[in-house]
Amino acid sequence: MILVFLETVERSMSFQIHKILLLSIGLLVCSGCGKETVPSEIVAGKVLLNGKPFTGVAVHFYNPKVGGGAFNLNEQGEFTSPKPLPVAEYMVSLDRPGPNQGETPADIEWPEDKSGEVPTKYRSSGTSGLVARVAVGEGNHFVFEISGKAPKGKGGDGPTPFEPLPGYSS
């Protein structure tokens, strides 16, 4: 009788262990379920300033939800992202060149910085009016035609050390 009781307990424990094991495996398998992956695409394009290829700056793609990237323009005013960007709508601006996405400063040859030649409007994604809609399988090649003159003073937006701030006299 005791032997029958022990066999029953042993089978019951074995069944419980199997249930726990199956439940654990199920949880591990489903832990990846529900993760939504955002599709990504390589972007490329060209920037023209007053109808001519612009060089010595970087084009910046920015989206507050997914981030973005900055890509230096080559001698023909062209850029290509080394890594895909998430599919989204990006605000675009132009600023000084730097490391491309995934590069470190030691990895690159620094292009001549011509960011002082960028018209003020295009230095901020909030004022540039430039938009890039990265979509799945759409080629994602953008041409940004900008116009205007660089602001007075070396370095762009702000006054030079020798110019008084607006509204103040020296």
C-alpha cells in the first residue's frame, strides 16, 4: 500500500515538473512575441545651393520619435546613409560635417567645413522646411534644393565678437 502511494506521488510530481518545464519553454518562446520591428531603409540624395552641388556640410535627418542621422556631403554634394534609417518622416537641416552614422572621429577624413555658408534658415530642422519621408521600397533618394546667402560674419547664425547684439549699444 505504501509502495502504491509513493508511485502515485512520484507520478504526480513528475507531471508537475513537466507542466512547469512546458510553461517555462512557452514563456521563453513568447518573450519575443509582440516586439514590433520598424522597417528601415538606406537613404541617399543630393543638396544643391543656388543650383550648384553643395559640399563641406552634413545633412541631418531628425525625427523626435525614432532619432535620425547625419551624413556628410561628398564633392558632388551627394550623401548616402551607411546604415538604414527607420521608416518615418524626418525634418532635415544642414550643419557642419562630422562623423557619419557608425563612424568615430578617428575613422574619417574631415572634409572642409563650409557650414558658415549655409543660409540661416536651413541650419535648424525647425525652420528649414525640408522634409524627407523614408518609406519601404521607395528608393528613398532625396534632392534638397536650397537658396540664399550665408549670414554675415564668420561661423553663421550669431554675431561675430565685433558685432553688438541687436538692441544693445556698446
